[in-house]
Amino acid sequence: MVKVKQVMAHYAQVIDQMIQTTERLTTDLNGDYELLKSAIATDTIGDISNDQWTSIKANFDRGVADYQANLATVKAVRPPAKAVGIHHLLLSAYTDYVAGCVQMAASVDATTHTIDTAAFAAAEKQQDDSSLALNKQIARIAQLLQ
């Protein structure tokens, strides 16, 4: 019985860390995201300075690396037996979310000072959709682990 509680506690800790890291990264990257989204909406992409492009690209690339490391941690954790099915759904949603982050970062070209607006919009939608699925699974896991 002690082993089951240890697995549950460790799993809960990893999921909590995933949530905290994701929230921190989202907050950290939001300013750059909003700048790009606004520039697309107002057709002012050309007004973004070279320093801003360099900073945005570096922040997005660092964020993607952190999201991917976070995903690897969640993939490696052993869920409690009663959470295996939900964990697979959570993992699928988080994998999709991270893929959307990768796609968004790839849509920004700091060298040519351009944004692939179709890819940016598709990445935004993918992140939104996978966030909803992720939040649903997190809520289910939270209920299960109580």
C-alpha cells in the first residue's frame, strides 16, 4: 500500500510541476506573442525592430526547449494504475500543445523579419484546442488523486 501512495504522490508532483512550468512559460512568452499577434492584426510587422525580432525568436526557441523538456518529464513518469487511461489522454493533449508551440516558433523568421501568418494562426488554434483538452484531463486527474 505504501508503494501505491508513493507512486500517486510522485505522479501528482510531476503533474503539478508540469502545470506550473507551463503557466510560467505561457506568462513569460505572452508579451512576445501579443506583440506579434497585434502586428499581424494591424499589418505592422515591418515596424518590429531588429532587436525585438532577435529577442522574440530567442525567447520562443528557449520556450520550446523548456516545453519539450517538460513533455519529456511527463512522458517518463509512471502514472498510478487508476490514472493510466487519463494519463494517455493528458499526454496526447500536452504533446499537441507543445507541437503548436514548436509550430508557432517556426512561423517566426527573425532573419527575414517575417511571420508565416497562416502557420502562426494554425499554431494558435492548435494551442487553444489542446489547452482545453489538457485542462479537462488535469481536472480528471485531480479528482482521481483526491
